[in-house]
Amino acid sequence: MNRSLRVIWTAATARRRGPVTAGEHAVLPLRVLPNDIDFAGHMNNGVYFTIADLGRIDLAARSGWGRAQLRHRLWPVVMQETMTFRTSLQPLQAYELHSAVAGWDRVSVYFEQRFVVDGQVCAQALVRMRFLQRGRGVDTDRLWQLLRTTPPTASVPEWAKGWGDGARLPSPRADAPAGPPPFWS
């Protein structure tokens, strides 16, 4: 199934999976499709990030945030994401994607997402997102007001607290020449 069709399917079927609150995990049942597979015969590592988008769409739809985002024209954008892989997902294998808000700081919201088979984590992502309104960032204090929700308990892992600063790029309004490698000096 084309990824655009998956987005439509996820949004259209969210209601039948039931509501979730800000502090709960939304569980989305999925299956590895033939177009998810790479030459190694398992789900391609880039597909995991695309599928993680579906989990956040499902969480937004089921928590009611999706409607509030549309009403206030809030657009979530990924600032950073990291994925840790434990075991591969195989062709046609059924799995669940668990998505939850892990916490937030002044400018961003962190989402924890786990790919689960038979109760075992196969891969785990941490995604840091910023919400924009009219092209400008919305601080999380204001975001929670616009979403009309009490923010969930923040439990961002210690290592992730410095992650944003350690991997930060210059503002899009600043100069950022590529230059020769190494890039991380």
C-alpha cells in the first residue's frame, strides 16, 4: 500500500481503535508490506521513520489533538529523530507501533515510539518535534493551551536532554555553509 494511502487509512480508522489520553500509549496494529522491504529481505530502515509518522498521526487523531491542530493551524515538524534497532521485521510480519509523548521542553515535544512483536521491542525511536503556527514556533506552554489539554508527565531520558544541543544546526535564517568534511568538528 502506498504510504499516502496508509496515512488516509490511519486517520480514517483511528476512531475505531478508541480514544487515548495525553499520557497513554496509542497502539497501531500494522503489517510489513512488500513495498517496505529492502534488498536484505527485511523492513528498510528508512521505512521505520515513515511508519513512525503514522503512529504520531494515530496518537493525534485518537487524543483529540489532531482536530485542535487543524483548528489552530498548528503544524508539527520533526526537529530530530533517532532510531535504535534490535531485531528485523520480516515480510508480511504483523507488529504493533506504540506511540506516546515522552516529555517536552520549552520549545519541543518528544515522542517515544516502539515497534513491538509478541510483546518484544524490535526497534525504538525518539522523535523531537516543534509545532509551528504561521511559520513560527509555538512554545509548549502555549501549545498545551491551544490543544486544551493538561500536558503529560515529562520523562525525557537523561541522554536526550543534551541531544538537541549536541546535534543542533544553525537557524534556517543563518548561514550554514557545508564546507569540507569532517562536518562534526
